[in-house]
Amino acid sequence: MKVHCKRYYAGLALPALLATLLAGCGGSPESGLPAVSTAATSQVQGAGLAAASWTSVKWAGGGYVTGLVYHPVNASLLYARTDVGGVYRWNAADSSWIPLTDGIGFGGGDSRFHCVESLALDPSNDQRIYIATGDTTRQGANGRLYISSDRGNSWTWVNLPFMVGGNDTGRAMGERLKVDPTNPSILFYGTRTAGLWQSRDAGQTWAQVTGLSSTTISGSTPPIGVEHLMFDNSKVGGGETTWIMYAAIAPDYANAAGLNSVLYKSVNGGFSWTPVPVPAAVAGYHIPHVVRAADGNYYMVFNKNAGEGPGGPGYLYKFGGVVFNENWTLLSSSTTGGYSGISVHGTGSNARIALGVTATWGDNPGQVTQLSDNGGSTWREIEANMPHLGSAGNGYSGWNDTTVIDPANRDHIMHVHGGGIWETINASSATPSWSAKDNNLEETATLALVTPPAGASYKFINSAGDIGTWVNTDLATRPTKGPMNWWSNGNSADMAWSDPQYIAATGVDNANNHVGVGHWSGDGGNTWAKFAALPAGATSGTDSSANLAVTTRNNVVWAPNDAVPSYTTNNGASWTATNLPAKPAVGVPRSYLLKADRKNPNKVYAYDSGGAWWNQWSDTAHFWYSSDGGKTFTERAAFKAASPMLTSFNNTSMAVNPNAEGDIWLADGNTVYHSVDAGASWTKLSAFSSIWGSNQWPDVQGATVVTLGKAAPGAPYSAAVYVVGVINGVWGVYRSDDAGATWSRFNDDAHQYAGIFHMAGDWNTYGRVYASGNGRGVLYTN
């Protein structure tokens, strides 16, 4: 399965100028009080204890590990890069992965730098690591290079002068970033859009290698560009330059730049380049991976398609390079599954070669990992239909896009598969056994979190991309209670507060035509059934802004994206449209954000954030109130007069205090509002505010998530309040025990997770929240 960056449209908000013009206060006909008052909040840093620890909730894997890189000299060092979840280092002492990029920041687009396109290690210094980051070339923004001198424990970074697509098509190719083994201050980068680049000062500055091409390409489909580079030299250190090198060129860039081959050679350190003729069968193919053996031979994979999990035809050739007159020898080919991953241990006729076969789906895929122990003369399958500990069905096949043999142990082979990593430690066996190598590698993408009342049989419900909806009962064990245990999205879930065994969930059945679906459970997630009917718009409303609220057992209000919300009073046997008005499309999916009052389930609240900042000239934000369980709604005109910031659905959040009827908290993307009378009047907290630059939307959103949890002992307010936002120009998670009168930062700079997008407070334990970062699964605090 595949995990995407889910924080779409981050940073969309109302410009500061318009916020000033529209910040007037109107009167509330319901209360006779001012619509919005502003609370002078004391921002007291350190007034409360920060989280003592942040721990991953167990899932293990769940996302696309796009690269596995051993240090070329120190084989005990192994790194994994992911498409959206940062970088990890293997810790053999406790057989777990150490996340290295949890300190990467938050706003100003920083969350996109948790997407890693390439990773390079300095052969002469096993402390030094480089990662090139950026989510996609489609947004036109350049990437960053992160640099560490302590194996990823700390980082500095520089802006790159080219775009980086860590979550784009073909992201398992490479590595694109390479360090010259003889002169480690020289780095090369094969970009997607602008050819080959070189740095001569260890990544601080970069220049395009115009001797290859100065062409820049673009397109709605992300380009592949220069796929990677190989140095024809195994010497480490010495301070010289490696003169001979080969570059693999994707067909899109070769065609656009007028290059005559998909393989080019330089014999003068990259100054000029000449085409290398490839076999006719693979002309115009991609070269996903290349390995250079110690004897100077190259093992080069060609595949017609780029990926992920690309189908064939695929070919594996041995290429002689300069040592063996650049002759080509065909070692294997496939017209069904594609070829992608390749690794070699040893040389010549005794070389062990592991070849990853992609796009071979099914419970009997035939080929997944091919192995040769005689330099490619003969092959045998070592994985398909072999024992896979913990695998359900064909969970190991399909996306074998990166395959590596442990340099220190030829029987230890690993590969990625779209949902983590598989490994065998007995590859020489006639029937190798495989197990997951995912301990503490958590790369799921949460789309919604909700916690039940204290004493419930479960801890929280996680609605996630690609893995679906799960009811979590044990933080240290992978959950088993969910309505769709196949490739699916969970968009939203809720429970009846007075009867938390009743759960309703909405999501997308990706494995069956990507249609919107709804499920319910009456026994706390042990068993599930589909709703007999669906509300209008639910089948096509598959965006993560689709959400629902449960009032009591069998009573649900559902807001599909870009549709009028509907309600059911008979557990989904039928649905009736509410009177909430249809909202015009604004170019991004939009939805009403629904919450049921936990104290009085007859009250239901609906918030419309306006959809996007550019809708400001024709609309305002709206807050609606229902007193009949979500059947009919009345707009709170007082809130409309306050004109909160217009922004995307994903930048807003609402929480309702279960200990006090009508007690509502709202984060509108810019600041926090609090109402104690069901939305009739509001107090705007002055603590939170966005950081603005030159754009019409904030560089860093001021308040995007609000949640409530168990109150501190003896606290003056009946719930602890947690907000993801900005106080005094500092982004973080903030907590208040006194209804927002004072705040203290709850996280620190080492626990930022490229932004925290969803959060739910625990009602059993004070100081515990469940939170999700960018591709970092779910974490909990102590």
C-alpha cells in the first residue's frame, strides 16, 4: 500500500488586510451580548509541564519506504528513506528503527520537507549523511538539502536551487544524490526537471552541469529527469576527483533535452558527457537502479515504466563499464512483471544477485525476489509462496522497487513493498522465510482521530489513508478491529458518547473502485456492517474532509465533501438531507465540520470555513446550530459577523467539552474561539496568531487543531485544552488548564513531526494526547 502526503492546501487563509477590514463585532440576537469578545490571554511559557515523552503507537510500517542504503564502508550502518515520513537509521542493539527527522518543522511549507527523494552517505566519514527533501515538483517549489555530521541525530539545511519530488512518481529510483568517494566535498544530484547538478563545497552551493544539458522541463505529470549517477571508482579518500562516471537519464528528459541515449558517460569529472549506446531492446527505457561490483562490472536494470510497482517489460544486463570495454550481457528479462530492485554480493561467476520483480500482484504472484548464485546464469525464486510471518495474502508483493543484500551477510536480503520492509536471513535455504523489518518504523498518514469517554473499551479511533479505520485498544500492539482491513481510507469516525460501543465511520474503498463507504459497529469495533444506504454525495465524496457526527445509537449526521449533510435515525437504513445550504465549489474539496454536543446529544454544531482564502470576496465563515439532533440547523449570525479567517477544511478544528453543555472550542486556522452558550456568543483568544509573509495566506497558520482531554487535578476548568498553533511567533502544541487564560508549550523542537495535523485528548489520563504528524503514524504523550 502507498501513503501520500495528506496535508493538502496547507497555508490557505485570509490575508491580514482583509482580516483587519472584516474584524468588526456584531450583536447576537440570541444572547444580546457582543458576538465576539477578545480575551487578553497571558502567554506563560513553562506554566505547565511539557510532555515527558512522545511514543509511537504500534502499527509497524504502513507506508512506502523508497530507499534502503548501507554505508559503503561501514556495513553496520543502514538507513531507510520514505516518501512522506522522513528518514530512519537501523539500531541493531534493539532491532528497531530510529526516526531521525522528527525535529523537522512545521509552517512555511516545512511539512513538505518530510518527503525524502534521495539519501547519500559520505564513504570517508560514516558520521556524515545528506538527504534531499521536498514533496513534489507540481507546486513549483524548490527542495532542501539536510546535512548531518552525527548520523542524523542533528541537522542543518540549505535551500536547493531545483525542485525535489520525494512523493512523486518513480520515487524509489536512484539514489539521485551521490558523494564522490575520492573527494567527498563533491556532490552530484540528478534532478527531475533541470538535469544534473554539482556541488563542490559539500552541498552548500550548487551549479547546473551544463555539459550534460541546461534544459529544464515541467508538466502536470511529475517528470523523472536524471535518475541517478554512478562513479566508476571504488577508491575512498585521497582528495582527488573521480573522473569517470555514468548518468542514467529518464526518457522524458532525454527527449526534451535532445539527448541520444538513456545512459551517458563523463571521463572528465562531469565537465562533458557523451552518450553510451544501450541494447536495442531497452532503448527509451528507465534505469531504476544500477550496482557497480568490485571488479568494475555494472549490473543495470531497465524497465519500460517508471513506477511505483511498475509493470514490465523489464531487463537485467551486466555492463562492462570502462574496465570491460562497455560490453552488454543479458542476464534476465520479463514480459509480465517489471524489474526495479537490484543488489550484488561478490563478483564474476560467483556473484550473488538479488533482483526485485514488481507488479506481480495476487496470492500466487509467481515472482517477487529472484536470486542467482552464479553471476546471473541461472535464477530461482526465493520469496513468492514462501513463509511470510505476519503477512496477510499477498502483502509482500507488488512494489519490490528497492532490493538490497547485506554487505556483511549474503543470506540477509531486504526489499520494500509499499507497506514497509520485508527481510530474510536465510536466503540460501530452499525455502527462505521472511519477516517484517518494521519495528518503530511508523509511516501511516492519519486523517482523523477521536477518543471515547473515560472507561470505554478502546483508547481511540484512527481514520487513516491507505490502511483504513482502526479501533485501537492497545498502544503497543497493531490494531485488529476495523471495517476494511484492505487498501482503504478512513476519513472520519465518531461514537455515541453515552454509548461508545456504537461507532460510525466513513471512508473510501480503494481496492474496489475508490468509492465512498460507511460502516457501523454496535460492539466497540468487534464486528462491523455497512450502512444499508448512503446519503447523497457519499459515494463520490471521497476526500478527507468528509466527516460525520454521532448523537446517540443509530443516529448519525454525515457531511460528504461538496454535498449537503444528511442525517439518519435508523442506523443508515435511510438518509434525509438537512437544511444546511449547499456550498459552491471553490477549487478544493470543502465540507461542513460536524460535532455533536457530548452533554446534550440533541445539539449538533456545523462549521463552514469558507473553503479557501480566495473565497473571501464572496463569502465568510459560518457556524450553524441544531437543537433537534442534526435534522435542522440555524445559523449563528453573531459568528458570521465576526468573520473568522477563510481557509481550507484541513486547517480547521472543533472540540466540544463533554463536561459542560454548549461548551465549544474552534480553531479557524488563524486563532482560537471559545463559546459556552452553544455558539450564540464567542470569545476570541488573543494568544494565537499566524505568521505572515508576503503572500495572501500565512507562512505559518496560527491555530489549526484544538482538542480537549482529561483536566488536571484541581484545575479551574473541567478539561485540558490543547492547540496546535503559534504563540509569540513560536509554533508548537500548547496546553491550557484554565480555559485559555494561560498557555504552556507541550512539545519541543525535537518533536515536531513536520507538523501535527490531527490530535485527540485522552479522557482517562491527564497530559495524554494522541497526535499525528506528516507520515509519522500516531504518537502519544506521557
